[in-house]
Amino acid sequence: MPLSVKQAIVSVTNDLTTDQRVDRTCNTLVKAGYDVLLVGRRLRNSRTLAPRSYRVHRMRLLFDKGPLFYAEYNLILFFFLLTHPFDLLISNDLDTLPANCLANRVKHPFGYRKTAGTAGKRPIRHIHDCHEYFRGVPELVGRKTVTRVWKWLEDQFFPALPCVVAVNSSVAGLYSAEYGNMIEVIRNVPFRKPVSVPGDKTKLHIRPGQKVILYQGAVNVDRGLEEAILAMKYLETDAILLIAGVGDVTAKLTRLTQDAGLSEKVRFLGQVPFQELSGYTLMADLGLSIEKDVSVNYHFCLPNKFLDYIQANVPVLVSPFPEMKAIVDEYRIGEYIDNHEPARLAARIDAMLNNPENLAFYKANLLKAAKDLCWENEEPKLLNLLP
């Protein structure tokens, strides 16, 4: 590798299989001439990754979750960064921040702090990407001690960050108000998708004419999935609910589906690599993003799945949260739920799927939304930040 090629190390705590935002970031760095190394972790059930345009390294850890996992991850990542050359670090979310900040301080002790507005400012060597308002995730709701620990860590590092980006203006506003950082909004939008063919529905035993309702993404608490599954009991339309993803409540939801006698109406696809996911998204007649308003993070979310539905020309049914609502209102690409009661949710889904005129209207508007809400329009913002 020529010495003139800049080295970038991007780090996350997941196993790299489904993280589309980080993949887009890495491809943008490659486009800018960087030699990119993406660091994550290998789980017991991690799938083999398809070839990418950049290098990857997945660390094997003793712990999979909890405080010992985060401590082990950051300790190993810290020493990894110390022993590998880099011109740029990109940390993703608070759980990767300590190792990145400390490694940057050790290797570049005179180039760490913010220098904007000063003469002869030093080049940025660390960009921090906020995928969410980390302390507002549902998993921390009611856990005051754990939240205080994360708050203390954030207080140690966040104010001095030289460059911060966030996935939407709401998350940027929360962090900017708290720490005073100038934050660039780079939305988590997909690449513009060319016209392509949906996956083969017959492989999933979907009957001709049967409608497809899709949820894709993390199968975690308070995503509205329990209610979506139970809504299938009341649904009058001949439809199947596909759930593409895994998470903390996958086993619970599988049991719920079986106990409710809905195994013929609900299909779990498991973990789907993002390179394969679009085939399933294109099958859908309706895309769900119906998170519950249980945390700051959910309230201000702009989920990957919502934006993927737009690129796949799939009308949406979403929670009326500010970021999603602004897009639905501007482009008129779908509708909102008014509550999570299963029978009421079923009625909303029936009303949408049985109104072909409205669906055609939404699909026409989705073409405009997809043209605007794509990575090709967001990428220049990231390129402008690179040293």
C-alpha cells in the first residue's frame, strides 16, 4: 500500500452484517481515496460477509452484552487502534467513543481538541457519528444507574469532539443543546435504487394475489411488533406479515405467533444481509415502522427501514413521530397509526391495502421522495468534512 494513501478506521459494536449506514460511510471514504478498515465483532452465529470494497476486521470477544462487553470491546479496540496506522477515525455511537477518543489523544496529542475558528487549525482526525440519541434508547428507560454511567462517559468525551455528525436534525439538536457542538446532519438515507426485480415470492410460499406486509430491522422491544403480529388475527385482507431481522425479542415473538395460531400469517426471515434485503423489500405492498413512544430515541427516530421502503416504492404505515411525519406529510407517501391496539391496527392496514387508488397515489409520490432522499444527495456533506 503506497504511503501516500490515507488510512481510515471505522468502528462499530455490531457484527457488520446488516449495518447499511456504516457500509455507505466506508464506500464514501473509498471514493475519497482512503484505504478503509471497518472494525466490528464476530458473534457465535455471525454469517460470512460478502466481499466489499474495503477491508473488515471482526473481533472475537468473551462477552456478548452488558457492562463487561462494553468494557472489553473498548479496551481491545483501544489497543487495536494504537497498533494500526490511521489518518482518520470514525466512531459510531457512544459505545465506540471511549476507545476512539483515547487512541486519538495518545497518537495525536496536539491535534485532538476542536480548533474551528482559530488560525492554522489542525486537520480533523476523528469524526463521531451519532446514529441515535444513545441515552434515549428504550433499553435504558428506567435504568438510572446505567444511564448515569453512559452520561458520565459522554461528558468526558463529547464536548471536545472535533467533528460530529448525526442522522437527523432532532438528534443533532439534542446533542448540540447539551454539549454545544456544531453538528452536521447527514441523514441515513439509502443509495438510489435502480429498477429491479422483487425476490421470488414462491420461495416463501406466498400465494398469487396475497398481499405482503413488511417489517425489516432490529426485532427489539417496543417496535410495535407484538401488536402487528396480533393484528393479523383481525385482518380481513389476504396478507402475510414478513419480519426481516433479529433482536432481543425474536424468541418471544416467535412463541407469540405460535401460541396465537398465526404461523401461516407471520413469517420470520431471520438476519438478512443488507445486500439481499432489497429483494424482500421490493415484495412488499406495505411497510411498517410503528415504534412506540416510550423513549426520546424512538420519538425522534428516522429509521433505516422507513427510508428503505421509500427507495423500494413501498407505501408506509408509521408512527406519527416528528422526523417520519415530516417526510410523510411533505411527500404524501403513506399514513399514520393512531394507536397500537391490534384490532385498530388491522383496520388501518385493511383500509390501506383495499384502496388501490390511494396506493397508486402513494407510489407515484414515492418516486419523487426516492429521488430526493438518497445517499447521493447526502454524500457530499460527508466528503466536505474529510481531511
